[in-house]
Amino acid sequence: MLRYIAKRLVYIVFVFFVVSILMFGIYKSVPGDPVAMQLDGKATSMTPEQYQQLYDQTKERLGLDKPVYVQYLVWITDMMQGNFGISSIHRVPVIKLVAEPMKNTILLNVVSLVLVFLITIPLGIATAVRKGSKFDTGVQIGTIVGYSMPSFVIALIAIVIFAVKFPLLPISGVNTAGLTGSSWVMFKDKMYHMALPLIVMTIASLGSITRYVRAAMIEALSMDYIRTARAKGLREKVVIYSHAFRNALIPVVTIITAWFVSIFSGSVVIETIFLWNGMGKILLDSLLKQDFAVVLAMQMFYVILTLAGNLLMDIAYGFVDPRVKLD
């Protein structure tokens, strides 16, 4: 096991540097002048000579006057030391800029993840055990509808129901503007604002994961060892939860790994619609404004998360299924 993990860590380091080169090259190839964007509006108040002097100073300060390979070496060295650069738009360190959005995104996604798995795993097991029944058919119709609807459509329906027809929940923001009070008061207000995007994210995820769990359970219940367990006279609950579900967990682990990455990446659509100050929204804004210091830092963070998630998924396979040997 330790030898396998050591090999994978070497692989992660290699892939990280390869992807970093590709990502840096891609963003350097994007049309646009980050220096001119940072000096936007100052050209009209200066003479051409003054503007050119300020332009050259800004370009040198940003390190853009050096060759591309030198820029990459400086960037990757700073990143390895925990210096993720300065946002060219907000003029603050990247790590400071993303600190609060990261907390908001993690909170929203973790609560959504818990709710989704608390609903979908029992529901998927129940539909698999009652395969072909009216209950199973009804759930399948509902999950197909939910799976087919884009998240922004679900968001619009939720806004009409919970904010227009029945004005129960706010439709935007993280906290009430100007609200002050204790930490508990601020937390309750944040949860109140989070309710609507949380409902949308949960509903949007129910269909696909329920069907995934159902399919995995149906396949597990059709195996010979299940027939053997039933022939031995074991209780049905023991057969389902101790034998079938453990083997059905293997494909479910793959979903959990994907969700592990999404916890930190956020949802661009949901966060933009509800003006939730999260990682998805800040990533979209940074892309539109060509704030590449923020974009590159976030993308490389997601690369590390994805690689680490795949390693954790392989290790989890070994714990879920003793037949899987990591060598």
C-alpha cells in the first residue's frame, strides 16, 4: 500500500507540472493586454508619454517584460512557496481574495452533499429492492424529469415558488445588507440566504445519483452470492445492507470523488443566479476580466484536488472491496 501511494505521489507531481505548463501557455495565448486592462481609464488623463511610462512601469512590476519561460519559472516558484500572486483587478493577494468565497462554497456544497446522499442512497436502495413496482416507476419518472431539467430552470422555478408566489426566502446575496450582530446571528442569516440555492442544488442532483445508486444495487442484488445468502436464511435487511450495498458502494465511490472536487470548485450557474459569493462566481468574473493570477491559482488548486481525489478513490476501493489489491 505505501509503495503504491509513493508511486502515485510521484505521478501526481509529474502531472501537476505538465498541466501547469499547459495552463500557463494557454492563458498567455489568450488575446488581450492585461497591462492595458489594469490601466483602463488612465489614458485619457495623461499625455501619451506619461501613459507609456506608466505602462512600462506596470509591465515591469507585473513581470510581463520578461520572456514567457522566465515568467513561468517565477510563477511556479512563487506558487510552490504559497505566493499565488496579486489580483490585477482587485489589487489584493489572490489567497486573500478567495478566502471568503472558498468558505461560502464549501459550506453550500457540504450541506448539499450531505442532504443529497441522505436522500438518494436510501431512495436508490428502496427502488432497487422494489424494482418494477409502482413506487419504483414513480421515482424513476421523477428522477428522469429532474435529471433532464437544467439547474438554471430549477432555479427559476424555485425563485417563482419561494420568492414570488410565496415570499419566504431571499433570492440573492450571502447576508442581509447592513446586518450586524453576534456570530450566531450572522450564521443564521447566512443559512437563511443559503436556503434557496441549497434547495436548487439538492433537487438538481437527486435524479442522477438516485438512478446511479439504483443501478448499482440492482446489479449487486442479481449476483450469485446474494442468492446464496438468501438460501442460507439470512434476513432480508442483512442481505441488502451487509452484502449487496457494500458491493454497490464501489461505483458510488466514484461519484463521491467527483463531489469531493466540486465541494471546492462551486457551481458557476447557481452562484451567479443567486449572487452567492462563491468560487464558481469569482472564477467566472476573473475569466471575463482576464484576471489570470486568480484563474491560474484556482485552476491549479483544482488540478491538485482532482489528482488527490483519484488517489483517495483508489484507496477507498481497497477498503470497500477486499478483492481490490493496490500494488
